[in-house]
Amino acid sequence: MSGQTLYDKLWNAHVVHVEDDGTTLLYIDRHLVHEVTSPQAFEGLRMAGRQPWRIAANLAVADHNVPTTNRSEGIADPVSHLQVETLDKNCDYFGITEFKMNDVRQGIVHVIGPEQGATLPGMTVVCGDSHTSTHGAFAALAHGIGTSEVEHVLATQCLLQKKSKAMLITVEGELGAGVTAKDIVLAIIGKIGTAGGNGYAIEFGGSAIRALSMEGRMTVCNMAIEAGARAGMVAVDDKTIDYVKGRPFAPQGADWEKAVAYWKTLVSDADAQFDCVVELDAAQIKPQVTWGTSPEMVTTVDGRVPDPAAESDAVKRSGMERALHYMGLQANTPITEIAIDKVFIGSCTNSRIEDLRAAAAVAKGKRVASNVKLAMVVPGSGLVKLQAEREGLDKVFLDAGFEWREPGCSMCLAMNADKLEPGERCASTSNRNFEGRQGPGGRTHLVSPAMAAAAAIAGHFVDVRTVAQSPLKAA
Amino acid sequence: MEKFIQLHGLVAPLDRANVDTDAIIPKQFLKSIKRTGFGPNAFDEWRYLDHGEPGMDNSLRPLNPDFVLNQPRYQGAQVLLARENFGCGSSREHAPWALEDYGFRAIIAPSFADIFFNNCFKNGLLPIVLDAAIVDQLFKEAEKTEGYRLTVDLEAQTVTTPSGQSFGFQVDEFRKFCLLNGLDDIGLTLRHVDKIKAYEARRKVEAPWMFAQ
């Protein structure tokens, strides 16, 4: 018999019951809750007279609707206000721990889970948000769920699941200077497509993944969903354990030793079999820029907008034509000739301290180009913001003409006041370039934080590998 | 949840791949704390010429005549015909809520995004995967023939065209059972309370740190 994959191990450790057709009742260790996908679930719980199964498994935060400007006035939009207030009331009513809007620990749900140590290796982690795949960076089985499932997890601490197939994506070798985790994952999506991971749980491995920091691994796992896979994951190593150590929700004392011993087993066995293996060469990956309305519509910064006429598949061709029309782009335009109107550095993909450092190193001592109407930096959490301020990154950004905001999802999905106007073009470190994602008619190009900062300074996309960077003062 | 047994429904073809859940129900409507009323805003940005916001009277808004679902021949459609990777992106269950509220009961596509696929079953909406070549044939027939209807039989797991051609589809036994009977997952899961408690008791010994307060 062949060995087990990491996914097998995580799955097997959480099986409560299996139906005849393989549908499995899977135990959930950590349930993260935010304001958008939970109100109907709490309402359902109340209507059925049910209580949350295990209160301590839940951790809540408002992130999608919160303003990123001065919060002393509360939330101006009455509909957003009601949604956040509803989360507060539901958490108070059921006794669920919540980081409220003015708590320094508030932030994007996928940033604060790991930051607090609420995400631990070996856990099953779910949240009513597709980017829950982020937490897989800790060798957790983590994925997004719908609101009915949020209610199901609240009521039963379990989820009904069919096991996915297992895919291994290896990235071997060394990344070039200026090439980041974001470029790796965009290159992967460019290779396998947005449906490439449908039906799979993806494990990311190889020397280039192991060389990434935990922040970088989170960026890669975050966008597993953009490749169609609900769950992405990376095996445990010393970096994982070092990151978790000492965090508020992390185990301590004897429990810590016991946990670490278990966590070290959370790697795929050498003889484990995967249903599909994809290989990438790190040295070949260049800075990536999306040109269309799906994350798979991506090319390298030294490339050109593709020509639909060269596409033989009719459905794909019409999709490309639609995308170019929406994006206001001509086929064959060099990527570096595309001028931008706004820059967004933030989101659960790229708003952690390392992301902000990478952007600041590019922006330091320079000015945002005059054609860029707004360049904003939105830290992933209040604690990331504090850390960045301790390192003087806020000064670097402000001096360069960026805005320095309060934490939240912000212009990744534009549920709050931060959005693109119709026709505006944005260099964004977020995860989705769908039509209207950052505001109706808005045009999104997905890039890494360093590429976004470089675009802000140049006013158009530019190869960050050719841009001089300034060392930041160590904290 | 409403039962799904059999459906003989008008078909509307949405000829685009990778239709994402942001397109199915744009973010501004996710601010609602209700589960109902999303139908008038399904495909809002494609369907109307103006920008939609919660609280607007949608019956007064200008419709986009180029959007396929606005064509008179597709009014009252219950079967949505779609392309590859339908429902990708955000996990928002507001997407199946909007489609169901609009009037759809079944969606046929060559592939679906996993989370959306799962969410459909929780809402009496049946996602059906058929081979791309069959979906292509159905697109051609639906576009050619006004009033084109398909019969979906969940018990038999078949989709049947007006000419009597029948295509089988796969569905998990458990999901089929739930849909046929309109059963609520939570009630079903709570039959296993003893097993959940036994699992927790075992895990508290093996991995006590998972249960910290």
C-alpha cells in the first residue's frame, strides 16, 4: 500500500461518520465567521432553537464592510452598518469571541486567524468565504463554505463532505530577484486554468515553496480557489512551527510539545500517490500581470496582451474578446504600456507585513506618478498596521503619496466605500479580476505588492526587476 | 428546502464560460441579512443598463436588451444552460439564492466550481454536469427552437430533450436522497450526535490543544 498524502492525513483525522456513498461527516476544529455570510445562518439557528455546538471553536470579525478611513464616526452606509451590527449582536447573544471594529486585533479574517494562532497545523478550518484556502499554508485542511454550511457547522461542529482528489503542484528551483509568491500562484493559474483544480485539494511543494516565508505560502494557498481548488496546503516544516509559537491561541507548555510532535507528521509520505502532479520551474517564473477578467488571463510583465484571433477554441476566443472589450485593451499591446488610474495594495492575498515591506522597498524615496489618482495601502489587520508603523513603513508610503488606511477587505471586493469608478484601471494585489469586482465597470490587473508599488511610481506597469529598490530600516 | 423530483422546464442559454458568483449576484446585494429577495438582482450588472443598489425598485430600471435572459422567449425559464466552470469565485450562497429566487430549479453545464455546486444542493437547485459536446448540442437546440423545454428526472438521473433523446447524469446518492425528500442537512447530521460526541472525547485525549477555551 502506498503512503498517505498530507490531505489524506488531515482528512482521516477528522472523519466522524461515512455514508454508504462516501459522503463523510467531517469534524471542524476552527470556524471563522464574518459579517457577510453569517447573518442568515445565525437566524436559522435561532429559528430552529439550536445553540452553537462548541462556542470556543468560533472566532468572528467584521472585515468586508468596514471603512478603511477614520472609524470614529462608525459606518456611514446604513446597510453595511446593519450587517456589522448584526454580527456584533449575534456574537454577543451566542457568546462567540469577536474582534469588533475598533479592536486593534480586527482585520481580514484570513489574516487574523494565523496572526492569532487560531489557525493551527492539523486543523480543519472553515469560513463562509472562499479564500479560507489561505489557512492551508499551515498544513490545515481549510476551505470556504456557503451560508447553509455555516449554519451546519455552528449547529453540529461538522460538515458533510465528499473527499476531493489530490493534486501536487511542485515549484522547484530558485525564484529570480523581484519574483514573489504572488507571481508563483498567478503562473500556476495561468498554467492549469481557473477550472484546473476543480474537484481537487492541492498540495504545494518543491524547494521554491519551502523557501517561501509563511506569508508567501499564505499568498499561494489563498489563490488555490482561483485555480478551482477549494483547498490548498503546504506541509509542516520548522517555519510553520516557528510562526505559530507564542501566538495568543497557540498551545503552550506540555500541550505545545505534544502538538509539535504531531505537527511534524503533517507531511505527505515519500511514497504517497497523487491523482495529478503539475511541475513548475521557479527560475522560469517572471513577474505576472493579468490582462483580462479571469485570473487565468495572465501573462508576464515583459509580454503583450494576447490576440484572440490566435485562439482556436470558439468559446475561449469569445471569452477573450469580451474580456478585452471590458478591459478596454487592444490585442498585442505591451503590458508595460498599460497606464493605470489607481493602485490597491491589500486584501487577504497580500496585506501582511512582508507584503507591505516589499511594496515599501519599491516606493521608498519616490513619488506616485501624477496620472495615478489614488494609491492606497490597506494593512490586513490592526496588528499588521501597528507593526508596519513601528518599522516606519507608513511614513515611506505617505511620503511617496500613498494613502495609509485602516484594515479590512476594502477594494478587493468594494463592499465598503473603496471602489473603482467605471472605466478606471487598477493595479491590485488582490485575487480576482472579475468584471465589476472592484466597482462596476472597474478594470483590475492582479499583480504582486512590489509590482503594484512599481506601477504606482511609474504610472503604468513596469518590470519590478528593473526598478531600483531602497533598503528599509530594520525594526 | 423544497423537494426536487421532476422538472419540465423552459431552457435559457447563457453562453459564457467561467461565470463567477460576483456576476451572478454583485457584492452590493450581499449586505442583506436575509435569505430571500435576491432574484430581481440576479446577474444585475448584465441585466440592467443602470447601476443597481439595494432598495431600488427593480421594476422601474432599464433592462439591457442584449442580455439573453431579458429576451421575451426566455421569460419563465427554469433550466439554465451554462458553460464550463459555472459559479466560480466567491463562496457566497447568495448566488444560488438569487438563481432559485429568479425561478431556476436546475442548471446544466460541462463543469461547476466546487463550492457553488455544493451550495446549490442546500437550496433545492439541481446542478447537472453533462459532457461538453452534449451541452453544446443543447445550446444549439435551445437557441434554434423557441419554447425549448427539457425534462429533468432526478429519480432516473436523466435529462430528456423534446425529441425524446435522453442523457444520464451523475449525482451522489446522499445528495439525491436529500433533494428528493427536501431534507435539511442539520437534522440529518444530528442523528449522529453520539458519534460526534465520541469523536470529541477521543480527540480531547489525542489533541487537547484543539479544544482550548
